[in-house]
Amino acid sequence: MADLRASGLGGVPKGATADRPSSPSVGDVFYNGDLGYMEMYTAQGWFASSPVLPGQPTSVVATNSASGRAFNNGRASVAFNVGTNGGLPTSFTVTSSPGSYTASGSTSPILVTGLQSNTSYTYTATATNNFGTSAASSASSAITATTVPAAPSVSAVRASQSAIITITPGATGGSAITGYSIVSSPVTTTQTTSSTTYTFTGLTDGTAYTFTATATNANGTSAASSASSSVTPTSVITADYLVVAGGGGSGWYQNASGGGGAGGLRSTVSATGGGGSLESPLALSPSTTYTVTVGGGGVGSSTSNSVPGTNGIDSTFSTITSIGGGRGGSWNGFSPNIGGSGGGGWAIDSTPATTTSGAAGTTNQGYAGGSSAIYNGFGWGGGGGGAGAVGKNGGVADKGVGGVGVAVAITGTSTYYAGGGGGGQDGRSTAQTGNIGGLGGGGNGTNSTQSGTNGTANTGGGAGGPSAGVVATMFSGGSGVVVIRTDLAATATTGSPIATTSGSYYIYQFNNTGSITF
């Protein structure tokens, strides 16, 4: 029961809240030691006889409390001393800056949650009782809220009984990432790595897998990433190809020389040159580097009567070789050469008239060059053979036109490759148009109204034939090209191939010698 002895407050009874008189009368007073103030009984119950706000908290200290905290849900423990310069507080509230994240409690310390990762905060505290809330304390020193990392993202590329995993880290959560865990679905093992590129082993060829990854730092482990796209490991990579060799160079310029033959053409997408059929795709091995050689065009002959032009250079990929185009024939006796496609024959204004036949092409790579002719006492060189047709004969009827190439759509766009060079016409004669290069990069032959041209680079086009009287220039064949198409992205290349995609295919066009690894 209440202690009704003199309390030192003029005879006012004192005690805990539970000791208040059980049947008070309006106007009775009681000193409440639980609440720290004098109460008076009213018609509405017990109320403080005079308002006293709690004292302002002091000595606020914040500590980062990061263990296991999810990303962007950081936590701080905020401790403080109770202010003694006011009434007895019943609760406390802690507030962050920035963000105004708050938490309340009846004792120190108080945990504040929901903080943004890797963000610096200070904290203030207030005290509350029945009469109101104190002024805010002085701010704590700044601390940085840290958490586990954000979930990474993950991609996968198939390999033999394995997959090559690439992890893109998310935010660190304010603490450095120390490693990653990767899980396959269907589950084989959980594999760990400290690198963002990792070969996940132990998979079964022919089974489709997806992968998720988590990141770990000193505070714990992130949520799992979204699953990667599905990949199916395989020990065999199927590769389509287009391999075109360099086109042949022209012959000597006087009086009319044959056009250079186109480079040989081999393909799994369109028929091969020379009337051949589709070739079968290659079966390549993962983690193996394959050399790609892109042949240069043959050089036009020098102005020395004793030096002919040259054949184009072979192009190769794996076991596939395309033969360089044959050179065009020369007036001083250098015959056209057989190549992937044959060079055109040469002609000379002589008595008796001298003509030569074009050289044969290589079976299933390119066609023969055309024969030369004498017309009104002047020479017409034969057109170089193309991958898709023979070179035309020199003369008024066929005009030494280079043989057409072959259209191949391996890059996603149908493109002609390996056209033969047009034959040269004696420039002293009346203009006879038509000695143009074959479609697919073949160079034009020279006549009395048009200058000759080189074969087009990276088509394997043959060089146009030169002639006397217009331009004393020799022409070179176009360089070759190698295009590789697979349903698996390469893991490494050299030689700076042009990498594109078309549908589900990855396409690599080599205009220079290099290598490719899957």
C-alpha cells in the first residue's frame, strides 16, 4: 500500500505507480517515482500536476552493424546517454541524416535499419514522455552503412563438358567482393571462384544448363543472380565457311594481255566455284585455336619484258585450302597460269597473228580463262575465269569479259565473290567496249576509253588486263577473304575479324590473316 508518511514534500504520499491510492478523491496528490513527477487526481484520472519535458540525450555514438544485411538494407546501432536535465523519458527516437530513417525504443542502443548500402550517415536522438519530446541531440560522427553485395549478373557460353561463365558484378555493398559461387541447373556442383571469368566443369554434353551466381564480401553473400540463358555443352562445334583465295595478277601490257583469274572459292553455304557442290561443314573442337590465312592478290607484271604477273595466294582455314587465281597471259610469251580460276589468254599484233588459250581452272574452285583474239590487226586479251563462269574470249563477240563470281549469303547478305578480271584490248584500235571484270570483284581490262582496275580487295577478284597505247600500268588481283559461321561465339580471335550475328549464328569475317578459338 502507499507510504503515507511525510515524503519531504509537505506530507505528500509517494511510491510507484502501483502504489497510488485505490480510491482517490479529486484533488488528491501523489509523488510518482516511476514517472518522476507529481500527479493529481482529476475527474479524468491521474495527471501530472505540472509538465516536465525529458532531458536531451547526450554522447550519441553510431556503429555499423552490417553482418548478413541484405543489399540496401543496412543497419546501424546507435547508443546514447539519457539526459538528466528534464523529466523522466519513456522512449527514444533515433534519426539518420541523410534519408531520415528512424527507429524507436525504450533503452539505448537502438537499431536503425533500411539504410542504403555504401552511404555515409550521421544520427541524432530525441527523448519522449507524456509531456512531449526533447530537442534533438548533437549528431554522431559519420559512419558508412555496408551490406552484402548486390546480386551479380551471369552469362554462359558452351564448351566441351563445360561452360565458360562470365560474371558481371553488381555494387559491392560498401565492402570489397571476395569471391563468387556458381550453381548450375540441373545441379551438378556449386563451384567457387575469385575471378569474373570461370570455366564450369563436370557438365554432360548434350544437356541444357542454366547458371546462377552469388557474390560474397565480409558482410555475407548476395541474393542469387537471374539465371543465364540456356547453353548445351558439346565436344563438337559445327562451322560453315567461305574460303576465297587471292585473285591473279595481270600480264604484261603490250599489246593486249589476259585478265587475271579469280581466287578459288569453297563454301558450305553456296555451291563452290567451278560448278562444284556444297561442301560439308567442319567439326571443330572447343578450346582449340585454328589458324586463318587470307591470301593476297597476285601482283601485276613489271614493265620488264622478262617478268610476268603472279598468281594469287592461297587462303586456308583448318583443313580447307582455296587456290590462288591464275595470272593473265603476257604478250611476250608468258602463258596464263592455272589457278583457282584460270587466267585469260594473251594476244599480240604480229605476222602471223598470235593468240593463246586461257588457262584451266581448279576443279570445284573456279573456271578457265578465255582465249585471246586478233581483231582488225589488234589484240584482245581473254577474260580471267571466275568462280561462277568461264572468262569470255577476246574479240568483238565476247569482248574478253571476266567470268562472273558466285553469290554467297554466309554473312546474312547475298554477296558475289571471285569474279575474273576483264581482258585488255589494244588501245590503238577503235574503241570496243565490254572488257569488264566479272561480277564479284573482277578488275576491268584496259581499252581505248577506259582504264583498267585492280581486283577488289577481300573478294578474290582477278586483275584487269592492261594494254598498250592507253596506260602502261599493270594491275593486281584482289585479296581473298575467309568467313566462318557457327552457333557458338568464339572465345578469342586475332587478326581483327569483323564479328557480326545473323539469327542464331555468330559470324567472323577475316580480311587479314589471324586465328580463332572456340
